Amino acid sequence: MEGRMITCPTCGHTTSTIKETRKRDGYIERRRTCDNCGHGMITKEFSASSISKLLNEAQEKALDVAVQLFGGR
């Protein structure tokens, strides 16, 4: 990940080894192990398009709730 460091939540070390990568619906999940203490962690990487899709879905749901509460569109 260029420009961003993943920090171990246990020891604060900034290097880790990727043990497994899986493509999920809209993101990539990586299982990592800290190179310093061995703590395991999972990171999720989202593309800009998947984030936009999630935001649009959330806005639609919020609008539906507002219409139910206050009426009209």
C-alpha cells in the first residue's frame, strides 16, 4: 500500500506479511501477520467505485426513511 502504513494494533510495528488474499463483493480482504510480534489482522481494501456505490445505497435508504417520516418526495 503506497503512501499508507498499516500499523499493528498490538505492538505498533508498521510491516506485515500478507498470508492470504480474497476477493469479496466490492472489496479485497487480506489476512496479515505482523513481522514483529506475529499478531494476525485482517485488512479490507475498497475501490473508489465500490465506496461510491455504498454511499449511493446509504443515501437512497436515508431518503426512503425521510419520506416515510415526513412524507412526499
